[in-house]
Amino acid sequence: MKLTELKAIQLAELFSSLSDASRIRIIAQLMGGEMSVRSLADGLGMTESAVSHQLRGLRQMHLVRARKSGRQVFYSLDDDHVSRLFTLGLDHVQHG
Amino acid sequence: MKLTELKAIQLAELFSSLSDASRIRIIAQLMGGEMSVRSLADGLGMTESAVSHQLRGLRQMHLVRARKSGRQVFYSLDDDHVSRLFTLGLDHVQHG
DNA sequence: TGAATATATGAGCAATTGTTCATATATTAA
DNA sequence: TTAATATATGAACAATTGCTCATATATTCA
């Protein structure tokens, strides 16, 4: 298959976004619906700062989207590509 | 969604395997069928050493498989999860 | 306005990563 | 056996990454 260097880099960046256990766990939580930064941090046992740093990267790669309400920010998965990549990956890990 | 820490780590490792442009280009080449280390290296403009190092990681994650024939080793994609992850990722990068 | 709360961000540091270079192993041919 | 070829591997180094800590911004409430 032919692939421009740019597309290769973009693809690598996309998968990079999913290449850390903390980010995977953030995404797993968001599979259940939108959550605030604090409740993500509480649920994951991470600091809000660490979660916020990770969410920034996920946002930049359009894996999550933010909705502001008052002083909270609720995050959710951006589109269904994300959960499809997630479950396809889980498939690969579980079977063969 | 609930996810054990082990599964989170395994998923992250899987996506890590796809998180580098060189590895993405190796996989793109292998979408066309099996290739030797040398022809991969030639086609990608990488040294055989660099390609071999990367193939080792891909092999360990069961993304590629090796078939030895004489003094050459031919690599191919391990199963269809790989190309499905690849094309799903490409989808995400191209649209939305 | 000022205090409290929720999130974001920059600097800095330890840990990880991808490559090169040198060398090792394995196979074939002479 | 020796030389040549194909691949693999270990060490080392620069570059990147994910966290903590301190601080900044934004919003609500008194």
C-alpha cells in the first residue's frame, strides 16, 4: 500500500494518542458517557493536573471533545472511530 | 467501561506498536504481501538494522509474522486485526 | 469585590524510545 | 574450510514522554 510520509506521521500520531495506559483508562471511562475532569481523576486515582494534561493531547487528536458547563468541563469521546479503534484493539489483545 | 490495569497496559502496548511513522510505513508495505527485510529496507530508505529492530517489536506484539526461507526472512501481517486497525485509523485521519 | 472551586498550563526531571554503529549468528556458495 | 550474504542484537546516545509542582485562568458565590 502506498502512503505519503505525512499520512504515516498522522497515523502514528493518532496511535500515539492511544499508546499510554492512563489515556486508555480515560477513554475506557468515557465509553460510559461524558465526565468532568475531577470525576475522571477521582475514578482513575490520578491528579487533575495529570488528567488535564492527557486530555489536552486527546483533544488535539480529536479523540475527545470538551463541553464547558459552569466551571466544570465535561469530556466525551469525539466520534465512533474512537470506540471502534478501542474495541478492535481489545479484540486483538484478548484473542490471538 | 471497566478495564483491568493489565488490559489497559496491553492495549497501550498494542497501540504503541503502531505509534511510529517507520513502523506504520513498514505495515503499509506489508499490506501488499510478504517482503524480506532487505526489500523493506530498500523500499523505505531505512537501514536493515533499523528495520530489523522495528520488526522485532512488531513480531512481539503479533502484528507481523516471520517466515524463514534460506537466508532470507519474509515478513507479513499477522492477522486481519492489523489491517483493520490500520484502515480504521486512516479513516479517522482522513475524514473527521 | 474577594474567596473558593474547576481546569489549564509551563518548567523541570526521570524514564522510555528510535536510531546508528559494531558485532554476532545463520545460510549458501566456492 | 573460507568468503559472502541476510538478518539479528547489544550498547550508547539524542529526542521524546508523562508526571509533579507551582502558578494562571475562569467561574460561581458571598
